[in-house]
Amino acid sequence: MKKHIVLFLGLLLSFLTNAQQTISITKLGYIPNSHKNAVSYINKAIELAKKMNGKTIISFPKGRYDFFPEKSAEKEFYESNSDVIPFRICPILIEDLNNLTIEGNGSDFIFHGRMQPFTINNSHHITIKNINIDWDIPMTAQAQVMKVTQDYIELKIANESPYLIEKDKLVFTGEGWKSKMSMAMEFDRDSKLIAVESEDRCLGNNWGKYIATEIEKGLVRLTYPFTRKPKTGNYLVLRHSERDHAGILIQYSKGIAIENMNIFQTAGLGILAQYAENISFKKVNSNPNQKKNRYFSGHDDGLHISNCKGQIIIDSCSFSGLMDDPINIHGTSVLITEKINNLQLKCKFVHPQSIGFRWAEPNDQIGFIENQSMSTIGFGKILSFKKLSPTEFELLFEENIPDQLKVGNALENLTWTPDVVIKNSYFGSNRARGILISTPGEVLIQNNVFESSGSAILIPGDANGWYESGAVKNVTIRKNIFKEDCLSSIYQFCEGIISIDPEIPKPQMNQLFHRNIRIEQNTFHPFDYPVLYAKSTNGLFFNNNKIERSKKYSPFHPRKYMISLENCKNIEVLNNHYKGEVLGKNILLKGTATNELKEDHSLQMILENN
């Protein structure tokens, strides 16, 4: 009998340990829709969760919850592709905590001032779901174009964006911040798409020389002979302020799930994951808040995945009105500044918005890169990482460094590279491109719809500019729809609807950068010539796709080839189907031998030297 009692108590303890326990914010005293600061209540709930043994839910009954800087944590974080500031303001800080769910029940989380709504640091198995993130005073502004003349334009500025005119310039103000307009984007009033051919210069060259005057409250005249003029009735999204806080930061954590979330606005990147493992995003949306008649959504990228590993799953998400790319997945290369001895290197981060990371850990595998040809000349395993400053560090390797490696070359961390699945998602009209993908892991991009104003998919790579690594090894792009709005503006690296465009100063045919990219069973609706551009790729398969010409816009892209292949090998272009007056119907071979291309003679082949 005693044995059975001990067994029963053990089972009961196990059940209590694994059972979910719920902490309701309202039972801690917060009243939804009161517009009071909720930070101290969430702080108390998180502290209770840390004391509980087992899975915990922090529940927010449906309503409005406001978060202010007061009572918020102030933490130093170096955040990828973001400005370096002394500290980030973190109203909801999940740190050193496991097995927690934040359940919003469809609530509106409204933030005030420059802050980072959610921060997940050094935590495991965290879920955040059913929440709308927004600001009453956003970090982006918009105005309707009311009048256009040769000498000036007049703008009706949205009421939610307070402004000043200082030294003849338009300056926006908020809760504890002030910032000058730095860029404008033109959106069509009716379609809410970025205006065709507007790009990053929708007001032309030297537009910043304008003189602002207030005609009446909310109506501002910008006087200057703008070399490109917006259309009367359209909306200008007026970008201002820096990217200093992500909407959600996930770092040094694993098993993170974000579900059923609308991110209407942020003070920087939407969701930034860095040095994290196994993350899923399901029904995460960055779209304009239609209730506020907005044409913009997030301040910068939607999902930015930097130096992660494991599996990244992006499923049934939606992006439109972003001020930068919806998805960017990459690593961070570093520059070799000193070869201390045969086992030790001194390195530095290069781009000022990507510094301060714990770049490597013992046993991480490292690739040694000759950055002019972008070829990998060897591999090594880390014994230790020593931080010298936010920009410099030393690496100790288990075995000798290759003799040919020299100062000025680069390194990439091959351990912190994820497998990626992006499926069932919508990429609407955002500034720049749709998906940027740079990882040697397994990548599947399937059953998505693209209306990107620039290239729908960019596969880049460099160790000379942004220092965003790495070369892809196995990418499948399958059963997607690329609509006629793709490539309706040209941004950097937009050489085709799908653009495989690594930055390689001195390409070498014996060391091609990307490999094994399959583009199959997709439907393209190009209005212009370029559908596919590829550089330095070994193994590119463009098969069984449908290309149907659209006449929605007039063609304007300088590239007059449907498919362009530069310094490529092992290419197939087979069994594709063409409908309508598809422009070009040709393949440019540049630095690519004809015997490297297997095709069914449905396209004209054009050879170019060099």
C-alpha cells in the first residue's frame, strides 16, 4: 500500500508540474480600456510566472492595453540591422523564462513613445498570440496629395501625426521624440499599391531642398520644382525617424512561436530574431491598419531573421505597406583585421548597424571566404570567442588556419544557418522586394502570392557591403503566383521578378557562389521583360512554369531579356508554357557556355561576351 501511495503522489506532482497555470492581468488589478499604463501589471505577471513550476499562461481578456516607458525595463541590446543606442525600452521583457504563453485574446496593445513591445531573451518555448500591436502616434506619417503645380505640392497630413515646421522643413513629433522627414513613398489612392515607377525617388532628385509652409492646420505646401511629381489624390507615406526598436526581439532563445498577430506599426524592424533556434510564425501580419485609413504598416522589414539555426517556419502570413522588405533571412560575415598566429584571428563587424553580437561559440563551424571571388577556401572549428569591443573580437580555432587566408578576407558562421519554410503567405506592395534569402540550409518557398513592387524573391550574398552571408545550397521555389505588380518599381538588386544576384567583385567559374535552385510549377504574370536573373549559380532549374503576359503597365525595365544567366553552370529551362505576347522570350548567356544550358528551343538564345 505504501508503494502505491508514493506512486500516486509522484504522478500527482508530475501532473501539477506539467499542467498549464493561468495568470489573468485583470485579476492583478488592470482594467482594460482604461488607457492606464499596463507595464507594472505585466511585470508582476512575469515575476509570478518565474516562480510557478510548469507551463504558464499570462492572459489578457479582450480589450485595449496601453504601455508607456514608465516602469519599462531599459536594457542594452545590440540588434541586427538596427541603430545602436545606449539601451532599448522594453515594456514586456521575457528573460530567463521557459514554457510561457502570452494570450492576448484579440486585444489591442497600444504603445507610447519609442519602445520595443516584446523582448524575448535567453528563453525557451515561448508563445505569443492573438494580439494587435499599434501606436496612437505612429513612427511613420502619411499625407494626401491635394494639389500639384510646377513649383510646389500641397499635402493634407493625417491627424494622427503631429508636426512642426522648423527651418523650413517638415518635422514630426510624438511622445518624447521628434524627427525630420527623410523619404517619401507614393501609394495609389484606390489600389493602395506603390505607384508604378515611383521607387525611392517619388519626388525626383534633390527633393530635400524643398521649403515647407503651413497653409492651414494640417495642410502643408512643399515648394520646390520637383523633378518627379506625385499624382493628385494619391497618398505620400512620409518616412522619418531611425530604426531603433524592433516590434519583437527574439535572441539567444529557442522554441518560439508567434501566432495570430497583427503588427500595424513599429519603431524599427517588425520582428527581429537573432541567434535563436526553431521559430514559427503563423498568421503573423504586417498590413496597414484599415480602421485608421493607413497606407503604411511597419517602419522597416516585416520579419528579419539574422544568424539563426534550426527551422524557421513562416505560414499563412501577410505583408503590405512595409517600408522595407517583408522577409530577410541571412547571416553576418565579419572582416579579418589581423592574423595573430596559425590558430588565432582578430576580426571586426563591418556594418555599423550589425555589431556587438556574440558571433560564435565553441564548436561552431566557420567558413573562410576570399571576399573578391566570394569563394570558400577552407573551414575551421571554433575553440573560443573573446569579445574585445562592440566591433572587434578574437577567435581561437582548433586547427591551423589556411595559409592563403589573409587580412581583408572574411568569415561566415555556418552553424548559425537555418532551414526555412515560407508557405501560404501574401507579399503585397511593399518598398523594395518580397523575400530575401541567404542561408545554406534547406529552403522551401511554396504556395505564396507576390505583388512586390520590386523583385519578388532576391537571393543575394556579399562580404563587401552589408556583409550579409551566406550562399544558398538547396532552394525550391514552387507553386507560387507572381502577379503583374511585381517589378513595377526598380530598387537595388531588382534584375528580375526572381533575382539571384550576389555581389562578387571578381567572379571565378570554378567557384560559383549559389547552387541547386529549383523554380518549378509557378505562374508568372510579367508586364515587362525580366522574369529570372541569375549570377554565379551552379545548378539552376527553371522548369514547368507558366508565363502569361500582362498589359497592366507599360514596360520600362532596362533589362530586355526574359532570362539572364551570368557566370552560371548546369542550367535547365524546360517545359515552360507561354501565353500572350510574352516580352523577349529569350535567354541571355553572359560568361555562360551554351553547353551548360539544357533547354527545349522555346526561347531565343543570345550570347554576350564577358
